[in-house]
Amino acid sequence: MGRRIYILLFFLFPLCEGATLFGQNPTSEATVDRRSIRIGEQFNLKLLVRYNEGTEKSKVTWPVLDDSLEQHIEVLSHDTITSKLVDRASVLYEQKSTYILTCFDSGTWIIPAVPFIVNDDTTWTQPIELYVNTVPVDTTKPIRDIADIYDVPAPPENPDESNAAMWWWIGGSILLVTAIVVFLLVRRKKTAPILPAPVGHVLQPHEILIQQLNEMYVTKPWRNGDEKKHYTALSEIMRSWVVDRFRFHAREMTTFEIVARLRRTPDRGNKTSELEHVLKTADLVKFAKAVPDDYVNEKCIEHAIQFVQSTAMAPMQVLQSTTNTQQES
């Protein structure tokens, strides 16, 4: 009997040792719901890690994914991390989470491997290739103009003429009040003292730029059918403002590099996301031949104005630089 027990232990010992080694080696995995997307489309990245729980609760450290996985792939959001028991016999646990990603640059990019740390062991996911394609454009078809404004028919006339007297009374009252206001204004203008002419107001740089953007909002140059020319001008205006305001070469930088640099700048204001929306829309129009609608075009100008207002320099700084310029001249 004792001899049989020794023989049984002789064969079971390697199996137990292998199970122990397996329990000490965590594994990780990264998968995407699709490897080929169009520029600007969103896709899902699922990360998971499996590990065996010992006598003490394991400490699992997830990789920290900021706004981007690498220069071209951006992280938009992610779910909460969930944990569940996969195998009760071996006390195998699994933690997973899903990230929503996107990319605005066409080409073949690599989703890099990311590390998981379980207690003192580190496991890496495998890298994944991502193919980003441009939006196909049918150059044989002409550019369609914006639809005309539809005329709304006038409401039907009220056959009941009993309210005619009331409308005459309201119209007469309005004319009387208008006449009184005009009379008071003319009288006040005659009796007002003559004051010296005020010194002309010197427009600050951000006020000049906001005037240009407001003129774009009113004239709507994109309606001439050349969205690329409009967004090229809008992108150049905003990049010039970043150069003059923050003193770095934004004209030679990509949208990703400009936004990343601004987020490290202390006085960037609170509208960096608005500038990012303007520059990314301009990139889609210039390089992917996208055609935004009126709402997107107007929203881009509004975001540009909000960014300039939030990053405008203090009036004292502007006045001081203006005074120095006048003294030098």
C-alpha cells in the first residue's frame, strides 16, 4: 500500500508543480472589433488580464492610457474595469475594459503593446496593426450647391373683422410713443453740452482677430463652393494667433502637436477643445475632401472666437506693448 502511494505521488508531483507555475504567470490580451477604418471613424479596443488568486488578494495595476496611444491614435473614452471569476478550481480571475479609439491620419499604424502588473509579474499585450483609409470621393459628380431657402406661406387672414379696431388702436399707440421718444432725443441732443472728442480706442490684437472671425460668420464664404479655401484661411488665422500668443511654431506643427503643446501651457485658457475641433475639421476638409454643412461651419467660427477670447492677453500687457511701440517710433 505504501509503495503505491509513493508511486502516485511520483507522478502527481510534476503536475502540481506545473499548476503552481501556471498560477504564477498572468496573461494579457488586446483585441479590436475591426482592423480597418475610415479616417475619423471610431472603433473599440478591448483589454483583459487573467491571473490566479493565491492565499492573498492579488494587486493588479492597469496601464495608464492618456489622450492618445501613440501620435496618430486618440483615446476618446473607456468603460469601467470589470472583474469576474473564470475558473473556480484554479481560482482564475479575469479583468477587462473596453476603450473607444479614433484616428484622423490615413495610413498603417501600430497600436502598441501595453503592460499589466500583477503583484510582481509583468505581462504585455501583443501589438495590433490598424489600417486607416481616406474617404472616397466621386470626382465625376459636380459639387452640389446648398439648397435655397423655402418660402413659408403667410397665415390665413382672419375673416372676423371685429379685431380691426383693436389693431388700429395698438398701431396708433405705437406711433404716439415713437413720436414722444424721438422728440425727447432731439431735445436732449440740442441741450447736451459739447464735450471734447474722446481719444481713439486702439484695438487689441484679439479684438482685431475677433472682428475678422465675425466677418466670416456674417459673409459665410464657404457658400461660394470652395470650402477648402475657407478652412485653409481659418486654419492659418488660428495658427497665427497661437504663434503670436504662445510663441511656438504652430504653422509647421500638426493639429495633434499643437493641442498637445497647448495642454502643457499654463495660460492656455479653457477652450483648447474648441481649437482642436476647428483644426481637425479643417484637416478633414483639406485632406479628406469632407464637405461640412452650415451648422458645422458656423460652429467652427464660434469655437474659434471662444478660444481667442479665453486666451486673450490682459489689457495692461497689450497697452504696455502698444506704448513701447509708439515710443520706438
